[in-house]
Amino acid sequence: MPELPEVEVLARHLRPLIRGKTIRGVSVQRAKVLAPTSPRIFRRTLLGAKITGLSRRGKYLLFQLRTPGRKGPVTLLGHLGMTGRFFLARKKERFPKHAAVVLDLGGKKFIYEDARYFGRLTLNLAAVGKLGPEPLGSDFRPASFAESLKRSRQAIKIRLLDQTLVAGVGNIYASEALFRARISPRLPARRLSRPQVAQLWRAIRAVLAEAIKCGSTMPLNFGGGRPDGLFYFGRVPGAPDYYEERLRVYDRAGRPCPNCGGSIKRIKQAGRSTFYCPQCQRA
Ligand SMILES: [Zn+2]
């Protein structure tokens, strides 16, 4: 599932490809992904609109639109869910099997494809209103982070997944940040010491910044192995494992810890896998 760095990399790649384009056609294949926006409102708002920008908040993409007959800008919110992909395709290409929404941008088609339809492309922005601070922004401060951890009995790993605490950290980067900070994923949030909170704060920023840097330098035009210059996101057959290579604990159960050589362990917390090194992450 894409987290903050993957969405940021996607936004950076997609932005120059769609900015300035006018939406000439709107095809909704799966109305569910627009909810609670109705297909009728969606079509009416988007048709003829010009895409003026693309930004990210947490794990969400925010498409800025200027629409005819409306004064202010309109924001379209995108979320990839578990299996979503946003990409551009040639105009004459057939819709992929799981296309949920297709926007005609003139020369190219913008496609939102989602095999499981857990993602979103909607005019409803309620989800971003509840988000905590951006971890790489100046609003994310050690003092306020410490304050919100102090109020929770939850294990720190589970607490980190709460998007109101800090936006964009998911299962992968929660495990990676805790490993980097040498903190046990089971430690109750309120029992972290001041130095541990500071370490974790730094580790969260470091793992996310590194992942963005790594993602920004990798070729994203996999296209099923064809270097066709079109944009794709998500793993396709034959795509190299750039992301997995640089993760230190995530999905590495049984493999040696890069610090101590001990075995990485996998445990379940709140129904989700956590990966950590029991030697390096004792406290
Ligand atoms: Zn270790």
C-alpha cells in the first residue's frame, strides 16, 4: 500500500504531465470510488475544467482545478487505497480491465485503475480535514508529538498509524522508523522517554525523506517493461524491486538485521504485520 513517499513521488512525476491540461471527457466506470460525490456532480464539475496543479497531503493527492462558471478553484482528492494506480495512457488505448475513472485530456487519457476499488477520486475533502501534521513540514514538532504520545496506552507502532497524530506514515514506514530509532514496536506510546521521542521524530523524517529521494530517482515508466514514456504507478510484472531493496526490516522476517546480524522478527499488532529486530529494539 502506498504511503507518503510513494504518493509524493507520484505527485512529482504526474504534476508536469497533467498541469495545464483541460478535461475534455469524463468516464466513470465505478461510481463507488467517487463517493460521496455523485457521478452526475463529478462529471458536471470536471468537464471543461483545467488542471492547474497537483499536490500531496498525507497519503492523498490533491488535484487543483479551475472550472468554467465557478469563481474559486476546485480540489479533487485522490487516494490509491490498496491497489490503485494513476497513470496516463495513449488516447487510442483500450480502457484497462479495472479502470474506475478515465479522464480525456486531449492527447492522453488519465486513468485511475483499481482492482479492489478501495481508493478514491472524489470532490469530498473531509478526509484531509482530520489529518495530523505533515511529518516533513514545520508543523511536526517534537514537543507536540511528545504531548500526543503521552496521552496513549497503545503500542507505539499502532499509534503511529493514526493519521491524526502524523499524516502519511503507514505500516512500512512505522516499522522502519522504529527500527531506526531503536524503539520496541510494543512499547506503550506514553512510556517513551523524551530522548526516545526525539529519536523517533528524527527517524520518521529521515526514513520518509530517504524514501522520497530514492523514489524520485527511479524510472517509473515501467509500462510492463516497455520504456514507452508513459507514466505508471504500482508494481507491474517485471518491474524491478527498487523499493524493497532499501527497506531495513519491513517484509524481511528471518533475514539478518543490518545492525547486529540477528534475525528480523514479524509480529501481529492490531491485525497488521510489524517487523523489527528484538536485539536492537529492546526498549
Ligand atoms: Zn539488530
